[in-house]
Amino acid sequence: MEATGASGTVSVEVQRSYIKIESLRGKTPTEIHSALREVCGDQTVDRSTVSRWANRFREGRVSVQDDQRSGRPKTATDERGVKLVADFIGEDRRVTCDEISYCTGISPTSVYRILTEVLHKRKVCSCWVPDCLTAEQKKKRLDIATCLKTRFDIEGEAFLFRIIVIDELCIRNFEPESKLQSNLRNKKLRQEQPKVKQMIMIFAYDHQGIIMAHRVPHETTVIESYYFEWLQKLHRKLHKNRPHLLQKGPLILHDSGLLYMGENVNDLLTEYGWAELPHLSYSPDMSPSDFDLYPKLKEPLRGQHFSSLEEISSAVTQAIQGLNKSGSLQGITNLPRRWDAVSDKQGDYFEGVYVGTD
């Protein structure tokens, strides 16, 4: 388990090293724990752990590593566990450690270890992405950010107002509580999670809000023919609600890795006069659905448990209506600042960089 503090990632072993040094200097466990909290926040080892390790070091222990355990082996990170976790993020890169844990029976700590230490992933804008981008990936991100920002500098807001973001989102029958909600709730009162249900939805939205949210029938796979028909429905929806967009020619921003982008779909986009903007699947920090829509859509669902897909659908519909009414979806208008941030980082991710109210 690792903690992310102001100075970066602080592993448990590093925290133990600090405990070892400070305890030998005569600091009390309370003083040590307080200092660790300043850096590690909620991921700090608990007070009793600090006291236990401090006593061990004072008694002469040298190593900060865990002792080898006999008996039942650790199987959560074996090949089967790794495959389960890998399959989950293969289907939905926005899935959380808690969601994977509920579905697989693997502890959240082990899930996190598999994701970060075995699969080498990290979370950026709610998505699991490669821990380290290659030089080629950084160059591609930089080229796209530079190209789109240059176009914005020339065309202004008219460029942004033509963008339609299309994405496929997975909504489950539960959304883990925020840390604050979790702390306020008495853990003893928590009930066992019901069997997980999930609903796939395809969204389309622009700077004014969500244009269309389509619920994919249960156990239906979105393939090229399905997406083709969905685009036809979107075209009719735009005629009704966004006729000005059709006149100017929509600019479609969606994942370049979509498996259902085939020749027929490309021909349909050409027929409609819709152009595609370049986007890379490992760039959630440049995808409004990842850094803007999805987090805000999930917020009112946190801590709730739904017994049926119909209940999920109703809750999502209410959340969409709330987002459209409030006008809080600002992801598209914030894109230029994000393109600048990518350029400033020479194509790397820009976690922690202020780029506007997202």
C-alpha cells in the first residue's frame, strides 16, 4: 500500500523507516504519527501500528520489511487474481479498487497492489492509465494538444462550441462513498453488498450539456452496427435540439480505441459532414467525459445502492437533468487550458496542475 503526500508517493516501508529513525531519536509514537499525517494524510499507518513498530525498533529490530509468513500463502496477487483485475480494467478503465474488490472478493489493498505494482497502472482523471508514458506516447499527446490549441487560437470559442463528446460509461448498482461519507457512517452498520448489476450508457454532450444519453439493453454488446444506428438517432436528436450544430458541422471527440469504429461508421460520419478530432485512449486528462462528466454524474449516486437496472436508470436520469439544469458541465470550455498544461509538461500527464474549475 502506498500513500500519496505533498512530496509524492510514500510507501509503508518508507513510513516504517521514518518510524525507526524517529523512535531511536526518542520521539513518542504520537509525535511520529502526527508528523506522518502531515505528509501521508488519510493513507498514514494507524497510531497502533506506529507504536508497535517503534517498540520493535527500540528492542533492536533492524529490517523495515514484513517478516516472511508461514501457513496460508498470499494468493490475491497470483496469476488468477491479476487476471481478474486486468479483465476488469480492460472492460472499464474507470472502475475503482472498491468496485473490483466487491466483485472479486480480493481486498482493496491487494487490488491496489496488483494495479500499481504488477500491472503498472495509475489513476488519472478517474481512469487507470499506464504508470509511465513512453517517449512516443508523450510526443503524440504533445502533437495533439498543440494542434488543437492552435486551432482554438485561430477559431476561438466557435471551435469549442462545435465539439460533441461521445463516450460509453458503465454505471453500477453502487458507487462507493466518498472518504467523508465513509468516515461519518458507522462501519458496523454497513450491510453486505448485493450482487453487482451494471448498466452501459452511451452519452453525447456539448458545451450546453448532455444532448442524448442512451441506455444499452442488458447483455447487449456495442458493436459497429449498434453504434451506426445510435449515430443515426443522435443525428435526429441534433435536428431537434441542436440544429445550429448541424449547420456548422459537429466535431466529434471520442476514444480513438473504440472497437466499433469501422468503415460503415466512418462513411456515415462523412455523409453527415461530421469531422473527428484526434484523441488517444491513454489521455483522460484531455477527455471531458473523464475529467468532467463522469465524476459529476457519479457524485449524486455516491453511497446509494440500487436493486434493479430500472432504479439505476432513474437515478442517472435525475442526475443528468440536474447537470443540464445547473450548467455545471464545463469540460469542453476548459479544454484549451488542458491543452496548454499538456504542452507545459511536454506531453506527460499533469496531475495536480490547476487548469480551471473541472
